[in-house]
Amino acid sequence: MSNNRTKTVFPAWVVYIISAVIIGISLLLLRAGLILRSNAKYAVEHCTEKIEAAVIKEENRRRRSNNKGGSYNQESYVVEFSEDTPLGRSLTTEYGSCQYDEGETVTVFYDPEHIDDEDYPQEYTWYLEKLPPDKGIMQTAIGVQGLVVGVLLILVKHSEVKKKAFEDRMRANPYQ
């Protein structure tokens, strides 16, 4: 009794293209993660001055989901200084997952050299004590995982192609 089941196999070029796309996207994520890490390091090194401020209101709230089915909130806050500062009278933060209460006193770290420089985005010039700049850990981790998956796909397909070529040679000349 013969077994006539056929195995569905993607052609090698399809697997190589899919692998190339995965590796390309992974490299972009890895690059983004490394840039965020560099920016965060820059901000922490250069934001040496600090000043106290009060949280006056929660500006916006958005709900985020994680991959385990849970969710968490991210808030943006408005903080106000008791006097005029190089940063102005008030600031609106980026979204973050830490919780502040209205009226709570927070420490704002800022870069005194580039505070008025239009070429520097907010995350380079100031940040709140409990809300440091994004370090890009998630982007870097996903980028590395994607690279591993892409390379493994290529290696597995390449070994299948070599095995099939060997089997074809052996069928053609079984007594070599």
C-alpha cells in the first residue's frame, strides 16, 4: 500500500522573500530601539538641572492593551511651576504609565543649554522624575526576535533545498 499524501511546500523563493521582509522590518525596529536608547541616554546625561513643579491636571488618558489580555492606562499631565522658569510657567508631559495625583509635587529635570533650542524635541530637553524618556527596550527586543526568526527561516529552507537536491542526485545515480 503506497502513501500518496503530498506535502505542501512553499517554493524557496517565497520563503526567502518572506524572510527578507521579516528581517527588514526587524532591522527597522532594532534601529528605532537603538535611537530611542541613545536619545534617553542623552536626555539623562544632559538634563542636569532640576526644579519642583505641581501637577495641576491630567490632560489626556488613553487605554493600552498588552499581549496577555490585560490593559493599562497612559496619562499625559500638565505641571505648573510656582515661578517663571527657563521652561516657562507650565509644561504638558508625553504619555506615560506612572500615576500622579493633582497637587502632587514632582521633580522636572531639564537641560539648561538647549531649553530654548527649537531643534531639540521635548524628550531631549526635559522629563519628569517618574516619567523618564523611552529607552526603546521593546523595539530592540522585537527587532532581535524578528532577526532570529528570519534567519532561522532561511536556514531551515536552505537545508530543505540542499536535502532535496541530494535526494534527487541519489535517485538519479544511486550507485555513486
